[in-house]
Amino acid sequence: MPEKESLVWPDGSKYSGDLKDGLPYGQGTMEFANGSRYAGAWKDGKMHGKGTFNYQNGSSYTGDFLNGLQDGTGTMTWADGTKHVGEFKEGKKHGQGTTTYADGSVQTGMWLGGQFWG
């Protein structure tokens, strides 16, 4: 059973939540030294499962993570207002999805490795 604790990394990043074998595991929140923040599920020290990552630049992602990367279904909203709802793989748009750009234009269809394929 995970234990609740807080950790501070040498770079100043701070974690609060469940730990297993000294690593984030279960539910927890990491405040990164660069100003980014992740709250959600962890496994073996990596973001893994459902969570929300708020980037220091104002962008955010809410959805599935696998081994520290966006992987599965989620919503990415960029600081300029562009929004992608759909599937992700290894941190990139991949699979079915819809991107609504800041100018109001919309692309719906298949994405492969971050590129729109129609």
C-alpha cells in the first residue's frame, strides 16, 4: 500500500502524494521547478494514468498518460486558445481527433505522429 509523503528534488521540484519504494506511485501532485504542475496518477516515478499537466507557458493537457507521456485520450489546450480533443501517443496527436485553432478553423480526422492525415 502506498504511503503519503512529500519529496523535494535537487532542482527544486516538489512532490506530494503517494509513494512506493521512494518513488511517486498512486495519486500525487508535482510542482516542477520551471513552474509546470502535474496532478494525477503515477507509476514508478512517472506520470501514468489519468491526470492534468499545466505547463509554465499557460498550455494544459488533461487525459491519459503512459510512462510519463500523453498517451490515450485527452484534451490539449495551448496558451493561444488552440484546442485538440482526441487520441495521443507518445506525447503527440495520434489517432482520431479534432483540433480547433485560435482563428476558429477546425480539423477533424486522423492524426499520425502529430501530423494531420485527413
